[in-house]
Amino acid sequence: MGMEAPLTELFTFIYKAPFDNGLTEHELDHVMIGYSNNEPVINLEEVADFKWVSLEKVSKDLKENPADYTVWFAIIFERFYEYTQNNNNK
């Protein structure tokens, strides 16, 4: 997205999620955080859409509409949101 920032690893996790089509995702994910004041530059060959949304709005929507989100996003967001609430010095 054309942005650069120093990154800090927050956590890693392994998840396994079966799909209705018989396939399964089984991944080790690394979650990083970085801060930037730059606007993202969207590569339309890689990204279909994006929007700015407050963390509070995502948290509420994730609780109200969990089926709208991937398994990995729900896992990441809960821990990421907790981190931001406890480390809000940025």
C-alpha cells in the first residue's frame, strides 16, 4: 500500500479452519504493528476495496456479524484490539 513503518511483532498463532468446499486452511500467522501518517496507495490488482473504520466499530460489527469475517481476522482482531486498548500511547 505504499507505506513504510518500523514494525513490531505482537504475536504469532496457528489456526485451522475447514471450509464448506472440503478445503482447510492451516496456517502459522505472524501479526505485526507499525504506525504511519501516510495515506495508503491502493494497488487495484491486489486490493478490491478498503475503508477506514474505527477499531470500536469493527469490534461491534464483529460481535454482531461474525459470519462476515474470516476465522483468522476474528482471532487477530481480538488480540490486536486488546493490545491497542492497553498500549494507547501512539
